[in-house]
Amino acid sequence: MAKLRVTLRVNGEEREALIEPQATLLEVLREDLELTGTKHGCELGECGACTVLIDGTPVISCLALGRACQEKDIRTVEGMADPEPHALQTAFAELGAAQCGYCTPGFLLTAEALLEEKSEPTRDDIKDALAGNLCRCTGYIKIYEAVELAAARMRGENAQPTQEAIYGQQ
């Protein structure tokens, strides 16, 4: 099959690539556009490591065809820091919410979509939103706390992480 020329709008920039017709958005981002922040996890849509935002909605990029994403706004983790780190990135770093870090880009983008929709999410809202993202390292509590901290800061509160949140139960 002949390759297709596609133009994708990624992180606010028009990007062109010559792709295989069956190439997933994940493959296009990583292999053709060299945006490796989006992680290649399961290829089955089960782990959430490859989550990106398409028109503001979290999408599992290993299940989306690259050619189907033309005319859409795609946001990857590389687009979060603009130019300073996003409040979520800062909170994840402060609380140690990223252990090995492999799943972190998917969590960050999914949480960003949640916080765009709800400025004061409950813990249950956060759990529900992040349910499609799997992590084998953290136990999730630090991730939930990081989203809560970032939400508070995005609302303009002078929120600081507690010692318990940073170091866990003493």
C-alpha cells in the first residue's frame, strides 16, 4: 500500500508526515514525528500509557489511526510545559507521584482534561477519570494527591504539599 501524506496539528504546530495507512497515532507521534513522551505500553488500549488529548479529550493513541487525526488538535506531554511546567507536572514531581515514570505522561494528560472540566474534582472524580491509566509502581495515592494539589493551585490557592503527602505515613 502507498504511504499517505498527513498533516497533524500537534501541540499547536502543523506537522507533516508520510505514514502507512494503518499506522496508529502512537506510531506516527513516536516514529514519524519523534515525540517520544507518549509511551508505547500494551498496544491493546488497556494501560493508558499512550494517552494524548485530541480536541481536549483523552484518547488512547495506540487505538487511533494517525490518518483519522487530521483536522484535530493533538496534545502530547511535550506540549504541557508552555514554557513553564504545568501545575500537574510540578505537583507530580513534588509528591513523588512518578516512580518509574513510564505511565506518567498518560496520567498527566488525562488529569489535565479532568481539571479543564472540573476545577474542584473530588477524590472519586479523580479516581474515575484516571481509571483507564495503569501504574505498577505508585499505588495511586500520590497520583491522586498530586492531582488535588495541582487543582488547588490552578484555582489560585496557595496550596503546599504536606509532609505526610511527601513522605507518607510516619
